[in-house]
Amino acid sequence: MHNFRNLEIWKRSISLVTEIYKLTNSFPQQERYGLTSQMQRAAVSCPSNIAEGSAKSSKKEFAHFLEISLGSLLELETELIVSLNLEYVDSVRFNEIQTSLIELQKMINGFKNHLDKE
């Protein structure tokens, strides 16, 4: 079992949650129960699944929760693209967040591959 608080993937995903909440605070009020809510839930899902998976008794189970985290990041990336298309986010901020998303996806994949090999 891993202490999720010590995992770099968890720390980075927590930072991403903060960035997504800050970003979506500026979205139009009409998106409160739409895109804003979807993006916030997808962002929170990532560190939540890392934490939950870390408590599992097998590496295979932990890897499964990492896959769910990856799915949440892909969902979030799609919603970020929609936000750009709707001009809720400028291209500079979009690129910053997308870069963070892609880096985190790679880190989680790497950690998952490490677990699979153990």
C-alpha cells in the first residue's frame, strides 16, 4: 500500500484541481451546472481515484484506479478544448493547462506501468 499524500502524481493532480477551479470561476453563470460542473468533477476525480487506489491490497487493483484517473484526465482535456472553442479560456491559459494535463497523463501512465511490472 502507498501513502497517496507522498505520491507526486497525487500532488500534481491536486494542483490541477486548483487550476481548474480558478479557471472555471470565470465561466459564464449559465455553465454553472454544465461545463463548469463537469470540469470540476473530472478534475477532482483524478486525485480521488489515486487516493482510493492506493488503499487497495493489490497492485492490479491500484492500476485499475489509475486507469480511471487517466480517463478523468482525458475527459477534462476534452472539456478544456470545448472551453477554448467557446472562448471561455484564452489560448495561452489553454496551452498551460493542457501541458500540465499531458505531463500528468504521462506520469500516471509511467507509474501504472511500474506497478504492472512489479
